[in-house]
Amino acid sequence: MIDANENSELLRQCQAITADEPDLIANLANISALIFDGLDDINWAGFYLVRGQDELVLGPFQGKVACVRIPFGKGVCGVAAQQQQLQHVDDVHQFSGHIACDAASNSEVVAPIVINNKVVAVLDIDSPSVGRFSVKDADVIAEIAQHCTQLDWSQLG
């Protein structure tokens, strides 16, 4: 796990790399890379983007090949999107309806990105270690997702 200062630095870096870049996909790709490189003991970091009324579709990410489509309410990502609430799961195998996109993943944090009371995406971070994410880790992931609300989501139209 990382300490609070490293968490703050990760958020500052996300803010810095997106500050002067208007392209949404470029920003999401760089944020994924920054998280993947900046957090220890993770095996996937990326975004699922909302398509239609109730489906998430794979967006920019770092890690192994992933599930392409996830319905709202299915798996940790789908539940985060449907409930518009952070999901902090210490052991995904104990999560009802878990979708095993990567059998090596054992813990997960998913933060919804909500604009005007509507989910536009989720930020998903996976680890091969059970209980990998502290409350502080989950908080910074939520803060990064909150920062993402300031990006130009109209480009997905």
C-alpha cells in the first residue's frame, strides 16, 4: 500500500498531465498509465465508458486483455455504475456476481465518474492481492475519478 503523501502526489500528477490537454481519450489513457505505473501491486488500471443507457464498454487501460462490455448491475464495475457509488472490494471472490475478466485479480476498487447525476464512466483498479487497497487508496482513486469529471466528456457524444 502507499502512504498519504504518495496518494496526494498521484492526484497532483493526474491534474498536471491533463491540465493543458483537451482530448478526453488521451487524458484517460495517460491517467491509466500513471496509475498503473504509480501504484504497487496492481494488475489492471483503466476506464469503462458508458454506452447507451446501461452498459459499460472498455476504454483506455493498462494491463491484460479485459472484458469489453459490462451491463450495469453486473460485477464490481456494473454495480458501481448502477449505484453511482465507490466499490471497495477486499476479495472479489466474495462479491456476488463478480465478473472474472482476469483470474489473477483478487481485490478491486471502482469509482464512478458522475456528471450531472449521470454516470459517464468508471475508473477500475485491480490487484492480484486480497485486501490490497486501504481506505486511503480507495479515497485517492475516488479523488482521481472526481478530477476526471472536469475533463471534456462531450467528446463521447
